[in-house]
Amino acid sequence: MDTKKGFTLIELLVVIALIAVMAGVVLTATSASRSRGKDTAVKTNLTTVRTSMDVYYINNGNSYIKPGGFGTELNPPQACPTTKNTDMALTSDPTFSALRVAVDKGNQSASLTPRCYFTANSWSVVVALNTDPTKSWCVDSKPSGKLEPFTPANSLDPVTYLCK
């Protein structure tokens, strides 16, 4: 009686195919979780920005523009500062670290550039979400943060530049 020990080529290929399918499912789920985590980081950091801006306003004589320091108005709305584009005056002030983190975690596609607006009396920040690029999270000098069903370029009111 001749019995061979081991696996046939077909058996090995079936096992490899099953492992590949399971790895694909796990990687897909991990990617979606990572995107949701980034969106949560955007919302949390922009909420922190709103709180920080309230304190900043009070500490700087009821103005969002500090005399002799942070004095750059972003009017009309422009690309927000990030850890990558440190040429803007906003990036040197520690108050804005949560803003930079939120912008860095948001969707950075060329057509979805996060938008920032700052004047002495009002401000707004809008960042596209990773899970759904057609939606953005918007916070402003009004006491609200909300999900906007628009891309960043269309989420701000064209007159006031605050969240719609």
C-alpha cells in the first residue's frame, strides 16, 4: 500500500485563495475604520478650535486678530494652514495647533482644500470628510459646528463667509 503524506497542489491553492480573500476583507474594514477615525479627529479638533477661539477673542480685546502678533486676515476664505504649509502667520500661534491637526486629518484632495476665514470679528473653518468627500464639517464664530452637505468651497455663505 503506497500512501503519500502531504498536500496536493489544488489543496494548497485553495488554502492560499481563502487566506487572500480573508486578508482583503480585513484590509477593507481597516481602511474604512481609519477614515472614520480621521473624520472623528477632524470634528473633535474643530470643536477644540471653536473653544480656543472664544478664549482667544476674550484675551485679545474682543478681536480674533491680535495686534502686533497674529494679524493676518484670511478674507476672502483661503486654504487653511497645515503642518506642511507653514508660510502663513496662523501657523506660528499655539492657539491654532488643533486647527492644523484638523486640517491635516481632513480630506486633502486638490478639489477639497480646507477653507479658513478670519477677520477681527468673525471666523470660519470648513474641512472635507474622508468617508464622504461630498460632505464637510464646518465651525465658525457662531456657537455651532455642523455637517454640511457640500464640499469646502461651497459650505460657506458667499456674503458672510460663515457656515451655511
